[in-house]
Amino acid sequence: MLDGLVGLARGAVGAAGSVVGVRHGTEEPTYTAEQVTSRVEIRHYGPRIAAETSVTADEIAARSDGFRRLAGYIFGGNQTRQKIAMTAPVAQQNVGVRGEKIPMTAPVSQGANGNGEWLIRFFMPAGRSLDSLPLPNDQAVQLVAVPAETVAVRRFSGSTSSQAVARETARLKRTLQETGFEPTGAPVAWFYDPPWTLPVLRRNEIAIPVEPQP
């Protein structure tokens, strides 16, 4: 019954498009995947290019400030005033407090409670390279090459609060323990929709790098 209502809600607002924040035609990094459970899959991503910035703040403020900086870059805040297509997801990951780094190897990502250093990323459209992308005007924004990786991903809708992210991260870690996958890096939170999107329509994900199984 609930699944049917959710389906009706999605269909009813589909035509409204950006009014309710529904994604339409937004590019995402390509990947191949294998299903592990009904909510978790293993994805294999190839190399990508990303624009990233680090922000020291609480989790939600860092997400907002980082998004603003990176949006400035793709909307023309670069040396050639070039506009670059928006992609999804936006990644946020905690990289430690006061320079205590944790490797960042994923898409928009997120991690700890309280003030800390957060790395926010936009992935660049397919076909772009470090050589073909304009340099950012903002020195706090950098272009980086992201290597190929294998990640376990748990998808969820609804709230994007720090509590929701922590809850879904714990659930993904428990699934990895139960299925024998070995984590190789820190969790990352990926957000695919704008803040005004109806909660039931949001696509959020937690990703954890894992050791590929033979």
C-alpha cells in the first residue's frame, strides 16, 4: 500500500519538474553494479574529474558553503567565464579536525558531528579533463583527478540531516559485516537533489569504498 502511494506521488509531481526539485536530465558518473541486498549494491566507477573545496564548519553549514563555492565555479566563476553543466551527486566527506586527513575517494560526501573539516565535491561532466577545464577564480576551489574505485552504496530518501546520514551509515556498515565485504576507506554521503525537493522524492546515498571480491 505504502509503495503504491509513493509511486502515485512520484507520478503526480513528475510534470512539475523543478517546482518540487525533481531531477531531470542531470548527468551522473557512469558505473556498473551488482545487487547485494534490496537496499545495497556494489558499484564500480571509472576515473573522474571533480571540483572540490574544503570547509571548516558543522556538517550542514559546510555542505551549504561548499555548494555555494563550487556552484560559483561552474556558473562562470573561472578564468574563461565558462559555464559547466551541473551534475549529480554532490559529495561531502569529513576529512578530520584541524588537518587530520582521511582519504577522500568518492562523489557530494559527508561525515562527523560538530565542527570539522569537510570536503565537498562536484563531479565534472563526462569527457572533460584537467586540461580542458578552466581554472577556478576562487583559490579555495581545486580541480582533481579521482581514480577508479569500488564502493558499497546504500540508497535512502527523506531527511538529509546529520542524524539520518549517521543512521544510514551504520546500516550500511552492518550490511558489509554481514556480507563479508571489507571497507577500505571512510564513508561518503551523496546528495542528488536540491534542498526544496519533497523528502519522499529525494535520492540520497551513503557510499563506502570496499575491496572488490573475486
